[in-house]
Amino acid sequence: MADSPPMAEDRPPPARRPRERRQPSAGPAPTEARLQEAALNHLARFAATEAGLARVLQRRVARWAQRAEREGMEPEAVAPIVAAGRAAAVSVARRMVAAGAVDDAAFAAARARRLSRAGRSRRAIAAHLAAKGVGGEMASETLEEAGTDEVTAALAHLRRRRQGPFDPDPPEEAEAVRAARMKAMGALARAGFPREVAEAALDLDRAEAEARIIESRRG
């Protein structure tokens, strides 16, 4: 007897055709008014510096230009709109500073405190602030005024990596102790902590290390 054809419920469902991903349209040109609205929306969600906000807005202008050209707009027509948009981005960022919505010094101070508590070295914090548009002089002043304790920051770094005083299973043999210490020293050096800071952090016992971290978070 011939096999009966498979019932409908036994048949595999037809393969779905992959949905084509639609490219976003260029939309309206990035005028100063539209960039100001974009700046307010951005600042409602994120803290920013003047230079950082200008970069965000200029990237928005660049994305518009790419989409406009993809949709067939001539590069000669796009170029003057982009030039005007880039200048408007700088103007809008400056206006946000004048209105008090952007404050580089306050941004730098808040970010430095947060990063120090998270276990970042002064060198790493300075690099982060520079990347966010904080000038070198302001970053140096901020770090001095914040009075960040590098030893405590190094302890926070060790705690996250479970090294030094926070090793859950510290070795007992002298050679293994030296190897673990050198490994922790290397990690701290790569994170930007000076040698004397690393040694001071590694010399503390767990109770004192925990107490220093807790005390730093009360400030």
C-alpha cells in the first residue's frame, strides 16, 4: 500500500523570506532650530560638555548628508547645507552653555568623582575627560579640587578584579604570594596607577581596604 501524503499539520511551515531592512530616510535638512531641539532632547538624557554636544550635533548633520546623497541629492546641493549645519551645531552648543544647560566644570567634577569611585586612576580620568571635550587645564584643576584619593581608587579597582586584599583565596606559599602581588601590580600599572599607589593599596589588609572604600562613598 502506497504511503499516504503527509497531513497538513505534519508539513514544515514555509520558509519565511527575510524582511528587508529599510534604510532611514534623510528627512528635513538640519537647520539651527532643528539642531537646538535635538540638543535639548540629548541633554534631557545625557550630561555633556560644550565640545561633546557640538560633536553629537555635527554627527547628526553628517548622518543627514549620507542619507540625502543615498536618496539622490547632488553632493553640490548637500555641501552648503552641511557647512551651515556644522556651524549651527557649534552655535547651538554655545547657546546651551549660556543658558546654563551645559557646564563643563560641573560635568568634569561629577564625572571625576564617579570614575574615581569606580576604580579609575587620575591618568585614566584625565584621558576620559579629554575625550569628552574637557580641556587639559580644566581637567587638571578638577582633579586637584576633587581631591580624589588614588589609593582608594586603586582599591576599588582591585576589588572589582578580586585581587590584592580582595583575593577570595589568597595563596600561602611565598613564591605564589609574590606572583599574585606582581600580577596585581601589573594590572594597576596598566590602569594608570603609579607604583607607589599600587604598593600602598596592596599593603592594606581586607578590613582596612573595605573601610576606605566605604568611607569614600560617603563623601
